[in-house]
Amino acid sequence: MWSALIANLAVVGLFILAWAHAELILLMLGRRVRAAAFGGVMGLGAVASILLSVEMQNGVLFDLRSTLLGVSGLLGGPITGLITGTIVAVHRLSVSGTGATADIVGIVISTGLGLLGYGLLRGRPPSTLATLLFAVLATPLALLSFLALPTQLLERRLSDAFLATLMLTVVATFLAVRALVFSQQRAEETMLFMAAADLAPDFAYIKDPRGRFLLANQALASFYGIARALEMRGKTDFDVAPPDRATALFAEEQEVLQTGVPIFEREELQVDDHGNERWFTSTKTPLYDTRGDALGLVGVMRDITRQKASDRELLASRDQLAFILTEMSDGLALFDSEGRIVYCNEQYRSMFPITGKLRVPGAFLPEILRAAVEQGEQPYIQPDGVDRWIDTVMSALRTGLDEEIHLFDGRWLHVRTKPLAGGNATVVVSDITLIKRAETELRGLTDELKLQATTDALTGLPNRRAIDECLVIELARTKRSGQPFSLVMIDIDHFKAFNDIYGHPAGDACLRSVAGALERTDRRPGDFVGRYGGEEFCAILPDTDEDGAYFFAERLRTAVRDLRRKHEGSEKGVVTISVGVATYAADDIDRTDAMLIARADEALYVAKGSGRDRVNGWTSSGSERWPAVQP
């Protein structure tokens, strides 16, 4: 009896293990198909158990069918339980015997108990405790079907067979449920892994020691031109890759399995049939069982073609940037938010001959600036203004600034500070020494040209343009201030006769001597003397009334006469001048340069008409304002 029951237990275990091994494949099928298949397998297992049953009386069978019937309903649900129960019931009815009725009752009870457990658990896998309760409680209830046997059979001694069957059924039920739950969980975890692997862009796979694919994700299958990842199962690299590459891969993987040394992120270049290059990184790790025997290896390949291209572009850009920074004439520095140098090129350091050695990454800008003053690199910063200057430069890192720096060696630097996002700032330093020199020379040339444009070339006195500009400016000023203003017009007497007698070179010399005498005459800083044109000169006297203008004009006339320059064409015998004076009084509001010049000219002509060598002031009647002063 015990041998038969143990064989019966082995049959139950065989069917349970067969289903467990097929779990992964069956999970890929539809739910109803899987339920029907599970019911069919459990039904066949139960039939096999009946075929190996222990027959104690005529038609009274002892076996472990209730284990598979209960497991079918508990784990598979209504469809599975009904299919299993139907298969077992049909088979039992086809076998004659006295215990057929009792067996049908037992089949119904076992199936019902399994479905009841399924309902109570709401389809969830039972825990270990729930499995134990089901095995202990459901099995005795299922064996109560023996009460349906005839009374005379119950009186016979069947206790040994009943107890043996009860004990083995409890054990088989518990082990079967736990084995199937475990296999289902592992299959579902494997399915989740495969689903995640299929979504990953990397190529993932598991191989056995002979190089056959056990699992492969869809990315790897697509890479080899295979539609479904499942079709990779059982294939080797020789089936999907070129022979030389397959040989190299197999040798490499065998070395990994034999040595146990994994491969991490090894880069590999592959060229397809069209000559296109693709870069991959490969990682391979061996798998071993508890005895240390190789189970296979797990591998991951990653396509890094784009990364390689980006790395090449980045390297080229970095080299190009380094070349530009090296070859550029300007100095460049990058400062962080605290004022420390992050980067600077060689030109930046060479711009500062004394503190250049301090200007390195990590250096603190305030310390560099203070050293520049203390060591004399920037001598034009006053000692009492160093802290204020440093604060200004540090603020420029946040706000930006353009400044010019004058170094001790005479060079000028233009420093442009521009803040960046994140608190950093760039500083570009340009040597503008040549520009500054050119500006100085240009400014000097401009001043010289301006001087030439406003200076009479012969006498060195201001010319007509300068006189006109000064007259307009001073008239406007005295008009605002309400001060008197005087204009003096001067003409050399009988100058045409002088040229005719002595020649034009002598005439030019005469003009220069008269100009020198006028220029040397004592006058105030604001008084202005210039050559008006030809032999005419002019004096502008701001803030000067009639009397002051007369005395100034008289000093001019006397200075020229004191030259004692011979003039045979003049009745005076020497070179003399006639002077006309016009004045705007303090209360004159309508002041114009043209009117003042006209009045001064009019007074000059009156002086000439009155005998020359005299000073005459303008009046509305045209008469002399002051008596003529005779030589």
C-alpha cells in the first residue's frame, strides 16, 4: 500500500513540476487559455493518480487525486476547477467499481473546496499559512466521501489506508500549492524583467554555458533582424552574427565562464555591410550555482555611437577653443561668484608683468588687486583709495564695468567685465597702449590744427576766425552779466606807401614788429589781441568801459610809436597806428558784434581823417571822443 501511495505522490509531483517549468511560456498566452491548460494538466495528473491508486476493496480506491482537484480550483479559479473536475469525474465513471459513487462525491467536494478557497482569497496567491490551513482542513473534508460507501464496506478495516492517504494528501497539497505559487511568482518576475528589458534601449541577454540564448530582449532581437525576442531562445551567435564575430564572442564568453572574471564596459567597434560604424560597450558577468558550476552568463550591450560622435565633436570644439584662447591677443579670465579665478589664458597673465604669477586658478581677486598696488604695478591708485577701488572692481563682477588701467611701465589696458548667469563673470583685457598713444598724438595734432586755423601765420597773433569766435562768446557773457564791453580796431598808417617804398618783405617784417609790440603791451588776462586782416589789428576788452578802453588803446599806440621804425612815406617819419574804440555801456541791452565792429571802424576812420597816430572813440555824431594825442 505504501509503495503504491508513494508512487502516486511522485506522479502528482511530476505533473506539478511540469506545469511549473512551463509557467513562463504559458504566462505569455491569454488568461483563459492558460486557465484551460492548467485545468487540463491538473485533470490528467489526477487521472494518472487514479490509475496508480491502491484498491482495497472491489472498486474502493485510495489515491491523491484530491490534491490536484483542490489545487486546480484554489489557484486556477472556476474555469480551471470545472475542467479538472470534469476530466476526473468522466474517467472515474468509466471505471466500474463499488466506490464510484463515493469517488464522485469526493471529486465534487475537492473541487468545491478549491473554488471556495479561490473565492475567499479573491484570486490572490495564498500565503504559507493559508496554504497550510487549506491542506489540513480541506483534505479531511474531501475524504469524508468515504461515508458514501455501503455500510458493510465501512465496517471493514480500512483505517490504515485512510490514514495513509490522509497524511500524504495533506503533505502533497501543501507542497503542490507552495511549489506552484513560487513558480508563478518567479515566472511573473521574469515576465516583468523581460518587459522592462524590452523597453530598454540596451541589448540584454542571458546565455547558457554552451552559448545558447535563454533570454533576450526585443532590442537585441531587432538588432539581429529577428521579429520576436522569443525566437532568440535556443539560438547562438553563430545563428545570428557573422562567423568571425560569432567565433570571437564565443571564445570571449568561454573565457569569462572559465576564469570567472567579468567584462565591464568594454568598447567595441562594429562595421555593418554598408560600411557604417557603430560603437558598443559590452558587459558580461558569469552566473554560478551553489556548487560553483557555471550556469551561464548575463550580458548587456549599449549602443554608444552617438556618444562617440558627441565626444569627438566635443574634443574638436575643446581643441578649437583652446587654440583660439591661446592665439587670441586679448587676455581672458573667468571668475566665480566669490571672486576667485576659475580659468585664465596665458595672455591674461602676461598683461600684468608683476602680478601675473599670482593670477592663477583659485586666486582671490582682492588679494591680487592689493598686491598690484603694493608692488607698484598700478601706481596711479592712491593709497587711501585702495579699498574703495577694490570694492568697485568686485562689484563689477556682478554689474559689469568697462575701465582703463594705467600701468607703471606706461602701458594702458582696457578691462571689460561682464557678469554671467550663475554668478560667474568674464574679464577681457586688451592692450590699448598704441590706441592711447594715437589718441594723444591725434589730440595734439587736433590742437595744433586748431591753433593753425585760429592763428595768423605771419604775425603769430590770433586770426580773424579766432577774433570772431571770441567776440561772440564775450559779448554773450557780458550781456548776461551786465558788464561794459569794448572793441579796439587798429590800422597801420600809410602801410601801402611803406610796401611801395621798402618792398613786401620789409612790409611783412613791419607787420611782425607791430604785432610784437601789440602783444607785449601790458593787458589783463581776459584781454584779446589779434590780426583782423591786412594791416588791421583788433583788441577785445571784456568788462572794460570807455575810459579803460581809451587808456589801453593809448598804450598800444605808444608801444608802436616807440618802435621808431623808419617810414619815409609818412609825415610822422616812423611807423604809427591809428586806433578806433567802440564801447557797449552796462545798460546797453541790444549788443551785436556787427554793430560794435561798425562803430569801431567808424571811430578808426575818424582817427585817420584827423591826422592819424591817434586814438578816437565812437560817438553818434562821429566827432572825437577824446582829444588827439600828438607825438
